[in-house]
Amino acid sequence: MRIVVASGKGGTGKTTVAVNMALSVGNVQLIDCDVEEPNCHLFLDAELEKVRDVNLRVPRFDMDVCTRCGICSEACHFNAIAVVKGELLFFPELCHACGLCPLVCPEGAIGEGERKIGRIDRGETGSIEFYRGVLDVGEPMATPVIRELKAHLSGRDAILDAPPGASCPVIESLQGSDYCILVTEPTPFGAYDLSIAVDLARRLGIPFGVVINRDGIGDACVDEYCEREGIDIIMRIPNDARIARLYSEGIPFVNELRERKEDFARVFDRIRKEVVG
Ligand code: SF4
Ligand code: SF4
């Protein structure tokens, strides 16, 4: 079973839910797909080792053969190539490695090169196998790193911490998942961002439920939204000073609050029943 923990925006407690659930149920893979700002490892007692670099296959131009005809530039949907005043310009950050330009070049002037955009790290803590992707600073494309990260899913139960938002990296994280936990806070902002995440999960046809983090702050707008939309609230994490203190110290709260560990295990079992039947 593959569960993705997502939210419409950052800072709602996605990582808290992913890490604490993994530690509560054990014997799972925990995958940090928030490759621009991975932070699950901050709560885990795990030595991390690099598994591999993530490289994009990008074009390499043979300027002795190129006639500057501009055909590759016209074909590229991402404006990564331009021919200006008889010079060919290549913008690697814009290249999506789609592989089209070598196919259209009439001179055979485009070969294949590689560009590193990130890396995959691995670690273990207890019965949890942990992977994280790290996007290099300044690189705009998170999706290939997440795709590479997901290649390490082994078939064991897995919990994926998705990036915030509702754009391509989130969709890549959600693809192929059995269930999505949407984490929000009980405020008007939380309700609005939740509605975006709900829309995405529905479009992708992935079953989902809501976890309200810091329950007790704000107002009832998330509850009212979920009731209107017929959405299950599968867990509430109270606005508890002990949880806030443990978080600030980098300690997963289920390590010290036994009742919370049981709550996560119950929710995991409930999701399994819904997914597997
Ligand atoms: S299509 Fe080939 S020959 Fe034409 S500009 Fe591009 S690389 Fe040069
Ligand atoms: S590989 Fe695709 S995205 Fe990259 S430069 Fe060529 S056509 Fe453009």
C-alpha cells in the first residue's frame, strides 16, 4: 500500500504526519518527495548515504556540423534553444530532456550529454527504510528527481511526503498511490488550500481523507467544508504545547506520546481496510 501525505501549501504539518505515521506503524518505506526542501531526516535517527546522482539527458551540439538552420529551435516546446544572429544558444535550465531536438536535426549535429540536477540519499532507522531526493540549488525541475526517487519503492508499504502545492511535483508524487492524506489547519487559509488539494486528488481519482493539524486554533471552516463536501476527517492532532515542544527539538511526538502512536496506527489500519477492502 502506498500512501501520499500532501497539502495545498507548506507548513501545515505534512512532514509531521508522514514521519510520525511511519514511526507508529514501522516496517515501511518513508520517502521524502519534497526535494526542494527535504526535512523528514531532521526527525529521524538515520545515517544518510548517497545512492546516486540524478542526471538529465540533455542535447550536446556539434557546432562544426550545425548549420544554424534553426529547426531544433522551432521544434523545442520549452524555448531551450535559440538561433540568434547566426549563433546557436542553448539554455540548459529550460531543457526538459524530451529528446526531440536530435530527431529533427537534419545534419545529425545533436548528440547526447548529461546534466546533474540532484541526488538520492538513503538511510535506515529501526524497521524504516528512508529515501530522500535533493534538488540541486538553482535547478528548476523537481519532477525528474521525484521520478527517480520513486524508482526505489520496493513494494513494501510506503509513506511518501509530497511537496507542498498542487503543481507537477505533487502530481508526480501522487501518481500510482493508493491513498492520499491531506493535511490542513483549521483556518480560512487552511480551508482554501485544502479545497485545491481536494480538487487535485479528485481529478486524479485517488481516495483521500483529511488530517486536521493543530486542532483547536482558528475556527470551524475546515469542518464545515469537509461536511459540505462529504470528506472524511480521519484524524485530529490537537494544538498541544507538548507536541510543539517536541517538534522544536526535532523529536517525533509519537516517541513520547503513546496515545498518539496508537492513533496513527489506527488510522493506518483504517486506510488499509479502505484500500484493500
Ligand atoms: S537543427 Fe541541427 S543544424 Fe539546425 S540549428 Fe539545430 S543543431 Fe544546428
Ligand atoms: S531535449 Fe527537448 S527540451 Fe531539451 S532542448 Fe531538445 S527539444 Fe528542447
